[in-house]
Amino acid sequence: MARKASLYAPSEVYPRMVEQMMRALCSSSDFWEAIDRANMPVVFAAAVVRALMEADLLKAHHGQLQWTPKGRELVEALGLRPFPHYQCLNCEGRGLVPPYHKPWAEAFMKYESHRPAPRQEYDQGSVTPATTLARVALMEQRGDLDGKDILVMGAEDDLMGLAIGLTRRARKVVVLDIDERIIAFEKEIIQKEGLTNIHPQVFDLRNPFPAEWEGGFDIFLTDPPETLPAFKAFIARGVAALKRPGAAGYFGLTLRDSSLYRWRKFQQEMVSTMGMVITDIIQDFNHYMNWGYHEATRASALNPAGAPPRQIWYKSAWYRIEALPGFQGSNEPIQPEVFESLYSDDEGVTT
Ligand code: SPD
């Protein structure tokens, strides 16, 4: 089965992938929910489903994926069980509960629902408010908030810079985003709240940073596009912005638009080329609210059952990396050919 599925996937499908997806399909007949349970890129999950359907083990029926009698027999013969649900319901598996009762969190909750709607051209798809609050809580817990100079590089539809600003505990927060709607939205709130430590500005991250930002920050945050050159360009630039050893970066990496093959390359870049150490990888920390342009994506076309997602299925791991002596970033411009395929390639299909 793995060999057959490999014909439809960008890289080799190995037997564990088939087993994961089959177990996920025992847990849910919904394509998107099954991907979430299997924690597998859309393209690989679709390849396994296609191979199972061609072998007459699985069929699509009224938007759902159902085992055929032959499929059910195989599942039983292999002893495959649905995945159990042991996740903590309070923290949703993040390992910490956002401090909803704190004044800054309450202020954030008051504003967040008015944020501009996601745009496909920028691959927007915002994380849930709980995710944003949990990210700030994690920074506070790791000593990466109080008195720090913080740089937020894009993905500000997640409103991370705003949430950090509202704590009034960072020394300075510089927020960069290409989407002028978001920058205008934040400027209004900043004025209303009388915040003096947050500076949002429209910035195209294809351009190099001005000299004063190089080595100017204690912390960077981003949620980068996941094609390899785009990832390298974003993270290397974040690293170039760090002041000294002990400074840190936070970012999200999915297993929806990237495979473990690609994670290995990302990790090699960060550790070997940039001299960073990975201190945290918290799976499924980031939950993304479904975006309005789903039906126009390749991901949607890859679902043989056709039905759109009914609940949150797109999640990512939250990484924290820390600079060690000798670390090295790069502040090169992002080349036009990198930008052309910034969001989509053979694995990235949700934009
Ligand atoms: N296109 C779907 C929304 C994706 C949001 N960006 C996730 C980037 C993760 N590094």
C-alpha cells in the first residue's frame, strides 16, 4: 500500500504513514479530522486515501470516507485501533492555560474579533485567540517578555504583537506586516489604550532589515511560509535581528503543509548553518481558525469526499530556538524566484 501511495505523493510514503492514516480513518470518517488525528501533510494523507480507495478498501459517501467490507476486514486483521483522546481539555494539549483573567488578556479578547478577515494572497489564516494568549504566556514563563525588545515578523493577523503590547511588560515591540489593514487596525487600538511600547509598521519582508534592526532584538516571532527557501529567508533574518547568545526566536511549523522530510531540512539549517539550538517543540500548540478561501485551494481539491472542514483541523507545532555563541543569521533580500513560490510547492497546498 505504501508503495502504491508513493506514486501520488511528493516523496516516499513509508508504512507508518499508511498505518497512521488508517488508524485516523478508524477514528473519524471526515478527511480533515483524520488528517488532524494522523498529524500528516494533506498531500500524503490524500495519497494514502487514494491508494486505499483504488484497492476497494475505502469509499467516499455523502462527504465522508467509509471503510468497505473488505476494508473493515483488513482493519480487523491488522488489529488497528482508533486513536485515543488523552489530551488535557483545559490546555488543549499546550501544557499551559492562557491567563484569561488578566487585564491585558481581557483587553485582547475585547478587540480580537474585529480583526480584518484572512486574505489568500498573504496565506493568512489566524490562530485562535486562545493560541495567541498561550504564546504570550509561554514567553512570560520562559523569561522572554519582561523588559525585552521584541520583533514580530509578519503573520500579525494572529495579533501577537498587539497581545504583547497590551501586557505593557516588554520594553519595545516592533510589529512588521505587509497588510496595511492590520497595521491600521492595531494603530487605532494602540491609541485607544494609550500604549507607548508597540510600533506597528507596514513592511514587506522580502526586503532586508535596516542596519539598526540587525542585532537589535532579544526575541523574534514569526509564522513563516514553509517552502524551504522562504523558511530559510524568514528564520535567518530573524536570527540576524538577535542581539546576543541567549536571545530567542519563536515560530510555527506545521505537519499539514510540510512533511517530516522537510522538518529535518529546517532543523539542519537552524542547528548547523545558523548555530541555534531548539529548546522547545510543542506539537499542536497553534490552532488556526478555518479561512474563507479554503474552497479555492489545492487542499480542497485533494479531498476525495469533497466536504469542507467542519471544525479546526489545521494545527502547527510552536518552536522556540535560542542563540548560542557563534550564532549567525543572514539579512539578504528574498530573491524574486523565492517569492514566486513563497507559500505553495509540492507539499504546501493550503494557500
Ligand atoms: N493557508 C492556511 C493558513 C496558514 C497560516 N500560516 C501557517 C504557517 C505556519 N508556519
